[in-house]
Amino acid sequence: MTGIPFLIVFILAIVVMIIMISKFKIHPFLSIMLVSMVLGLIGGIPWANTTDADGNTINGIATVIGAGFSSTFTSIGIVIIFGAMIGTFLEATGAALKLADMVVNLVGPKHPELAIELMGWVVSIPVFCDSGFVVLNPIRKAMVKKTGTSSVAMTVCLSAGLYASHVFIPPTPGPIAAANTMGVGEHLLLVMGLGAIVSIPALAGAYFYAKYIGGKIKANDEADSVNEGEVVQSYEELVASFGKLPSGFMSLAPIIVPILLMALSNVSSILKWSGALATACSFLGTPIIALAVGVVFGIILLVQNGKADKLYDLTNETLKTVGPILFVTAAGGVLGKVIASTSIVAFITDNAATLQTIGIFFPFLLAAILKTAQGSSTVAITTTAGIMAPLLAPLGMASVPMTALCVMAIGAGAMTVSHANDSYFWVVSNFGGMTPDQGYKTQTMATLVEGICAMAGIFVLSLFIH
């Protein structure tokens, strides 16, 4: 099947996949794999390996699926694991709290909403937004009581800050997976830089919405009467539970050292260094090696914190956490490989002029549909990346900068919107002392504002990036 009929089948396949995940609660891995197989067979991929009239081998559906699965694991598996381990170590040693303190000191106590938003943004670069909110929520509550700021405004700002880096900035697994699936895994520094830039309009939009909605809605915890001394003590107890917090340098090192190593590799390439120095820079700047160095600094943090004996358990828990992400990401790679092996790429190439009118909004809309329908930002990011990977060239997005920007558009879509089928919605609502109805007015609307503002920034960038 080719042409318009197969394009319709492709759209129906995506709809069926969304329904399977959201309505019938079938695991995304199984849903994506099943849809990939059926779509491939309808698209003309043979049941088994065969040869054409010229003697060339035509891969069967099993071979195509295997190739898509293995290639995804080869490119991103270790990177995702190392990134998640760094986040786990920062959380377990109190380094995440130290980073939060540093942000508050930088911004100042007179701007608590901005401080908590930037705090979340920094902490969620290595830490999942769900756990990041739980870790930072006691600080948010303490700041609310100390400053008299709206609890709702602080909740929305913390949520938005965490969410922005969660969908835009590696080493969070979603952006890493998307970057590797779409062929810019060796340019993580560019992806991180664009993620930081795109975060600005997202954070700004969410900040102003938080200030607005904070004056309209009161959370349950704002009715509590707790005096300032008790709140300060509770915060001190939280810090004390980690013993002595790590130094600022050691808290930053697991994140900043990999960034510096990747930057040094880029500098070496630009300046055309040669010899042993160039080799060392190239080796250390490879994302896997750079993040491995970050893991080493994380282990040093554990040792300094007296938690070296927890290394095995923390590593084990990290692997349990990233396992589902890895398999869903690999399934997304399978879907991308199947799409690339059918006639849909040729069809899009022939009609590229029409689809290019949608431009950078195409991946945004696709990711937004997936996110809103099934709830998981990571699933939306990885699935959309798998679909987009073979379509980049036909859509005129094959250059490294445009592909990286496409990763950003997918991230913006994957935050639009968080509602009742998203675990993060319930984390924010419950820990923020809000009812589900209030959660829709705050968390859901804030993520809508955040996604649209981010996409507006991405569109502006697309006018200058080619």
C-alpha cells in the first residue's frame, strides 16, 4: 500500500496506539511494538527476508524490528542510565538541596517565586520532575510561610521550573533519547544550549501565569497557621537529615564537568587541534564518557556523605527506574525504522512543499497530541522522535541545528498539557494542597502556557536557524 491510502493507515495507526495506551491501559512498549508490526506489514514489508529481481536482500518485518530495537539501545542505553544515576546520587546526598540553596542565594529572598522556579529548573536537569517536586516541596512550603507568598503561585513556579528542564535539557532521559534517535546524540552540548534558551520563554510565561492564578486560588495548606520558627526548624531538620550538605563545587560537579568536557571536545574540533590533546578531548567529550565522569563525581559525593554502602542499592533502584524508559525508547526506535522502511518517506518527500508549510509546528503538534492523550512526557518525546527521525530530510530539517531545534519542538509538545492521566499532575496537585479541579486551573493551564510560550520561542529561532 502506498500514497494517500497508506498515509491514512499511518494516521489511524497512531490513533489506535494512543487509544491502546490511554483508554485500554496497554503498556506503551507493547502498544508501540504491535502497531509497528501491523503498520510495517500493511506498508509492504515482507513477512520474512527475501530478495528482489536484482538479487538484493529485502529485510522482513522481524529483521526490521530487530534492527530498530538494537540500534536504539546501542546509541542511547548507557547515556540514559548514566544520566539517571547522576540524578539519583544528587538526590541521595543532599546535593540537590545544595543546588537549590545556591539558586535562592543567587536570586535573593525578595523574589521567592522566581527563586523556586529556577531552583526547580536546575534540580530537574539531572533529577526526574516527579521526584524533584517531592524533594523540593518542603523548601517551597518553608518559603511560603517565611515570605507570605501565595502557596499556589509557588507550587506552579516550582512545577514549571522542574518541567522545563525535564523536557528540554539532557541528561534527562527524554531529550537524550530524542537527540540520539534523531541523529544529534553527538551534539548534546548544542541540544543542552538550545534547551536552556527555549526554557526562557517557557519559564517566563509560567511565572506570570503563576503570579496571576496565585491571586485567584487558595490551596489547603494556606489555611494552616504555623509560625515562622517552626517552619524554619522543619527546613533545618530536612537539611540535617542529610548530615552535612556537600560543597557547592561538588554538588555542581556531576552536572557541570560533563558539560565542560563536551564543550572542550567541540572547541578541539573547531580549532582543529591534533595529536594526543585532540584525542583526549574527543574521548572525554563523547557523551557516554563525559557522563561516566559525572557518575564518578556522584560516587565521590556518596563517599563524602558517608553513603558509599548505598551505592549498590541506589544503582539498582536507578536501573529499575530507567528500564521502562529504555524499552519504550527502543520501541519508538522500532516504529521509526518501520516508517523508514515503508513508502511513507517517499510520499512525504514528494509532498514536502505542503508539509513544510507546517514546518517546526509539525513535531510540536504530534508530541502534544501524544502527551495529552496518554500522559507521559517521556513516552510522547521518544515516540514522536521515532516517527520524526526518517522524516527530517523530506521536511527540510536534516541539518544538525534544525534537528536539535526539532528536539526542542517535541519537548514543547510533550509538556502540553499535564492533566489527570499524568502522574506529575497528581504529584503537583496533592503535594501542593490542591483539589483536582484546582489542579486543572493551575497545573494543566500552566503547562499549556508553558508549552505555547516555548513553541513561540522555538518558532522565532527557526527563522534564523537552517
